Amino acid sequence: MPASRTKSYRFSHALAEAFELRAKLLGYKNGTDMIKGLGRYDCLCQSAHGVTKEWANLTLEEQDLLDAKLLNRVKEGRGMKAAEAAKVDWRKL
């Protein structure tokens, strides 16, 4: 059976690097496999997207700054619980 058709998405370099680092830490083969897993999980749960939907409305410059802040947190191993993340002001990360 042939592989499914694919579609490409664009991410900042910082966010892509964060994906790769997290994927390696979590035991995925690569960042793409982790992103597919996250998408499938979202489709299964169909939960609301409060803070992440807000982040999508930031300017591209603000998104780049957010992605750089998130990459630094990944490199430092500084995560947070979902309840805390739902209330976080991204500028204070």
C-alpha cells in the first residue's frame, strides 16, 4: 500500500529545533514523528485550545520571540504543568 500524500508546514528555526530536542528526549525517531503524534492526540481528544490559539494570533515577530523563549526553556529543561501554562503570559517566559 503506498504512503499517504503529504503536506508541508512551516515553523521557525527555533521552534523546529525545540521539536527535535523534545522528540529526542521523549524517544521519538525525529521531530516529525512527535508532531504527527501531537496532531493525532489532538484529533482524539478534541479539547479547546485556549493559550495556543492566542499565540497563533501574535505577529510573526512576536511568534519568533515566543519560539526563541520556548527553545531556551527546552534547552534548560524548564517545563510547566498544563494548568500553569494555560494562564502564562508568554512575554514573561
